[in-house]
Amino acid sequence: MKQYDHYAISKELLEFIDRSPSSFHAIKTLSEMLEEQGFTRLYEGDKWSLEEGKGYYVTRNGSSVIAFRYKAQFEGFAISASHSDYPCFKIKDKAELGGEFVRLNTEKYGGMICSTWLDRPLSVAGRVIVKNENGIESKLIDIDRDLLMIPSVAIHMNRAANDGMKYNPAVDTVPLFGGKESKGTFTDVVAKELGIEKEQILGADLYVYARQKGCVWGSEGQYVSSRALDDLQCAFASMKGFFAAQDGKSLPVCAVFDNEEVGSSTRQGAASTFLADVLHRILAGKGEEEYYRSLASSFLLSCDNAHALHPNHPEHADPENRVKLNEGIVLKFNAGQKYTTDGISEAYVKYLCGKEDIPCQSYANRSDMAGGSTLGNIATTRVSVCSADVGLPQLAMHSAYESAGIKDTAYMIDLCKALFEGCFRSVKDGYELY
């Protein structure tokens, strides 16, 4: 049985999340990790000249990244896909709402549990587009202090508050920034944080994020909680597995996409050409025939967290296909193909898990409850490869503060390592597994 320092892995995960208050910051943090491992950055607008055995990465929009290790001869691509975004509130272009107070004008990004955002310290992070001498540049911003709050209505004024609440995002989840004295100062705060004049600001993508730090907790320290475990836990684990993997017969590709929480239909999302563009350029000069031959022996592991059995509401789970914290990675199934796992991809994941002694669980929604979708069934419409949807079990998905098992991150690291070291070679009507 493998020995892990689960506490150390969880602390590293929480440090990664702490450095990643927005998808832009997450990709910056992952890029820094890649640089530390000796990977070379490529730019989509440059001519690529790839060298045998070297590692490379390329970003798009500053919020998605694809990394790979190049070699001229390989059987197919071993691909992991996760996402960098999470449900939160996006600040509108005209950011201030006036009146007796100054509030920030926001809209929902993704499907969050609104109540979890109330009565907790919040701040702002994202990117600002700034005019410089040569044109424009993008600057990341994280206002690293308690800046905002969304106050609840007192129980005395809303006696039905505990009977179920429907939240109006134009009224109930608007963050408080200050009193009348703060009118017109939000842009000043942003400019001061960046050390620029506010007149230099030409555009921005700013988001509200929860300030509470992640923690390890439980009777034996068996749980970990943080914002954005969905899906930064998988993004972190897949990249760690990518770094740990030894060279195999496949060409390893680690992708982290933006905008999964709003459907992925952006130029940097899983529904874009980003993955296909990178794979084509890896095979530049070898022709379309070699590209399609490579795809036939490729495998995509779509890594996005899964719903664990709830301690207070077990009735929400399928009677048999239910998963628990700290009991291993999750294979996700859906007859309507919201998850891409089929018999073949299930077999390959179980083969990898068995080979590496990784515990594996099966998840399906209750048959009378609709579930969500994820990256796999979107990405494979652009890059047609065999795919399985996996994840790590968690509670309170899409809360401002989510919970997971302390052991499971290590299992995903090991699964991704096994994926990148392995090979899923197409042979007539079957596959050879390595």
C-alpha cells in the first residue's frame, strides 16, 4: 500500500487555491509551476519549433493553458482536461450602484449556492486592460483585503428566512462597498492597487471572490475545505500527476480550460478549437492522416469533481452508485452522455487504477434527478477521442466554501500520472493497454 502525506498534499493544494482567486490567477499559478519544472512558454502568434524531449506550454486568453512534452514518435495523445473557473459574481462594466450606499453592480457567473455568499468577507480579483505606450496590456489584480460584504436581512424583518429563500441576483446578492462617501471611488481603488492612473483603464474582467482561507478539519483531520475545490482540486492534481509521470509510449497533454461553469462555448473553453489547434501544431508537417491516426490511439480523462453522499441527505444519492469522501477517485456515468464514460473508457480507467492500486468509485445521478455536465462531452466534439469522466468526491458543490476528503487528491495525482505514462493503442476492433 502506498504511503502518502495527505496533510502536506492538502496544504499545497490550499496554497495553490489561495494564489488563484480568479481563472486568470489560476493559469498564472499553473504557468509558474510549469516554469519551475523547466517548461518553455509558446505563443500562438509565433512559429513553433519543438525539440525532442522538451516540455512546452501555451495559454489562451490568460485563463486556459495546455502543456505537453514533445517527442517525434508516439502512439497517441494521453490528455487530461480540467477547468480553471468556478461560480461567483462578475462585476459589470458600470460597477457602482448608488443610493444610500454604494454597492457593486454584479451578475451571476455560473450556478452558485447564493446563500453561502452572504455575511462573509469578500474581495475582487481578475484582470484589467490598461493603455500603455505601445497599445494595451493585461494586468492581474487581487485586492488582497476584506473589501465587500453581502449582508443578510435580519430574521425580524424576514420571518420566512428559514423556510426557503429565492434569491434575486439584482437585489439579494449585491455586495456592499461603502456609504455615500464612497461614490465614484471603485475605479480609484482598482487603479491604486495597480499603481496606475484610472484614465489608463480601458477594460476589465473582475470577479467577486470569498476571502475565507482553506482549512483541514474533522475529528482526525480527514477533510479539507476551501473555495473553488470544483475544479481547482482536479486542475492541481492533474498538473502534479503530469509533472510526476515518466516518459511512456503516448505524448502527454495536460489541459486546463476556462468557462466550464457557463457552458465552455468561448474561444478559450473546452468547446473551442484550442485543444485541436495545439495537437495539430504538435504534428505540424506530418499531415492530416497522421493526426487522425494519432487520435485513434488517444485517450482523454475529463477531471471534474463529483457529488459525494451527503451526511444529512442520503436520499439525494443513487441507491448503489453513490460515492464517499476519502474512498478514491470517481468514475461518472450518465445514459444521456452528460458524462462520456462508456464501457471501453470505464475499462481503461479501472485498468489504470488496478495497476497503480488506486481506489475507484462509481457515480450516477438518481434516475429521477437531472445532473450537470462537464468537459468531456464538449471537448470530444472537437477532438474525437475515447474519453472518461472522473472526479473527486466533494460536498456542497458550488458553495462559496466546499468540502472534500483529505486523501482523494493523492489518488487523482496517481491516476493522472498513470494516464500520462500509459498507452491506449488502437488495434483493429480493440485496444492494447500499457
